[in-house]
Amino acid sequence: MHGSLRQWRRAATVLLAVGRAHPGPSPAAAAEDYEILMLQRTQSSGFLPGAHVFPGGVLDTSDSSTDWLQVFKPYHGPPGFGLTSFGRPRESYPEVPFESQTQSHSLIPEDVAHRICAIRETFEESGVLLLHPAGAETLHLPRAFVLPDDLASWRTRVREDPRQFLQLCQRLGCMPNIWALQEWSNWLTPFVKKGGRRYDTKFYICCLQEKPQTFLDMIEAIKCEWLTPTEAIKKFEDEEILLVPPQFYEIRRLTQFAFLSDLHKFCLDRISEGCERWLPITLLTLDGIIQLLPEEEVILLMRTNISTYALTSHLSCLLQKSAISVTSLPPDFHPSLSTSSWYVAFKYAQISLILKKTNKKNPSSFYPTILSSCHLMLLCTFTDQLGKKLSLFSHLPLIS
């Protein structure tokens, strides 16, 4: 579909967290006692080339096949499949257009299909197999399933045909360990450019008892790293790795938990809360993108003589402390706006960044349509008397 009407595709991803191994008597100091799995995408990837991401991918129709009923039977089945009840149902959120990727009348609930997808894609990309043998004891912290050597070829078969994942589970007498995955967040790809890929991605967390062995496929991912959340953020700040906004934000959330046990307990305790679907608000400029997240405040005002260097410095500082991101764009992306001349104040966690418009001789108007779970619209009118005329319509306070 063309332009802003392009539909989102359903997807799922997993944040795998495992306790850090301390071989010596004095383990190296770290902010967290656990690590998360990050995969670096290939430079030839059609989506987020070169970025460090969590394993995951797009839902396939086979993820909601009713043939899964036989795999889960007689241990679990509809309607809940042994999953703990959830909070607010997805149907209560505003409707957004999705491509049809699941069977419309399948007995497999959407959340179960998402979990199957996340487990299948994790196996394809990293070789980590999250399966639960039928009838086996349920562990407080699960372990990854070790695939026998004579079945290693199944990974290629599953990558080439997702339907083979169901066949693999049947052969092994195992079920996808959907109970090891805890709901964490839900992100919609924002509107940035026409024709761009957009996904409705469910993020899950899986806390494992021990670090599983990984096997790169060198097709979708060329490198895997186990990093503490703080290490991942530091590598991003030092420009050693690339993190896109959802990954950056979720890793920042993880830095609030120093211990794997606390993270796991939090995930279990918050199940009844459900997840909000987030769509970042994107403000386009000539040479960058500024993204706002829910509950962030926006202030627009007039100031003078703030250099581009100072702007870059402010942005760098802000990036280290919040989830707001700035990404380079081609110079012809939006000819009327530039981060060196437009200044917007973002307030997030007591942090402010002031941007400005310096050219009074050429009045202009900027009308970004804000799409979020609350369906806000932000209308900003700029003239040569910007300080006297400013219209701001949203839930945000008017600052002049």
C-alpha cells in the first residue's frame, strides 16, 4: 500500500536474558548480573542493515495453524493454553491496519501465535531453541533445548519453510515453550518515509537458567554478542554498535534491574497489566529525525544564536539519558526544515533540550500529524512573529 496507508505487519521478538558467568573469585564489576543476546544484522539486510537487534521476525500463517493443537494436547489447549490471564485485551486499543498474516478463525490465540513466531525466529537466527518436552517438569528459570547433532539440518529447513517448525516439534515430542516468554512491550514502526517497512512488534522477555550455545546463520545475522544492558548502551554511545529507538529504549528499561531475579519477578508480577501499543511521534527536519515517545512533553519557542555545535552537544547529552533519537537523512529529504535552524524543547525525565528557528524573513508553517495510541494532533504555526503567534493543540500545555 502506498505512503502513509501502508499496513503494519505483525512481528515478535525476544529479549533473552541469562545470568553472567564469573569464572574467577573476584568477578568484574558490572551494573547488572545478567546479559542479553544481541544479533548484528547483515549490511545487505532490507530492514535495519548493520543494526544490533534482538532475535525475532514476522509472523507466518503457520504460526497460527490449528495443527498446533495436537502438539500442545493433552497438556494445554484453548482457550488459554496454560498462559496466565492478561490485562486489558488488545481489542480495546484503537484499530490500526494490519496485513493478514494469521488465519482469521484459528483456534490459536493471537498471543500464542506471536510466541510461537518469536521462538521459531529465535531458532532460525541464533540457533537457540526454546522448547519444552511434553510432560517434563516446569522450571522456575527454563533452559534452552539442545538439538541433537543429527537434526542440525532442521534449522535450514525451518528458515526456508516456517511450516517445518511444527514438524520439528512433533518429531522431538516437544512444545514451543510459550510459558517461558513474558510480555514486555509492543511497538509500531513510525511513519518516516513513503514505502518504508512497518511492523507491529510484540516484545517478550525470556529469563534463562544458563547461557545457551548460539549458531549464526550468516544470512540474517553476522554476529552475536552477550552484553549487559549497561555495556550495550555504552557501546552505542561510543558508536561501536547501532541501536534503533525501540532496542535502545528497552535496553534502557533493563538498566533499572541490577539482578536477573528482580527482572524475572517484575515480569511475572506485571502480567496482569498487559502492554500498551506505542507509536513514536516523528518530527522530520532537513538533516535528521527527532522522535517523541508517549508521556514526553513538547515545548516550541523562539530563541536566537544557538550554534549547530551546541545543538549537537545537547542532542548527544540527551541521547545518553533518554530514548529520544536523532538519525541522519539525505539532504533532500525535507527541504523546508533543518535541525540547525529549528529548535524544539523536549522534556523527558527532567531533561530539557532547546531548539529554535532563527530565520524570521521567510515565514513558514509546519503541520506534523501525530498518530499514537491516543490519536493526538500537534499543530504548530510559525510566522515572522513566532514569539507572538504559536498554536499548539494537544494534551500538552501551551508555552509561549
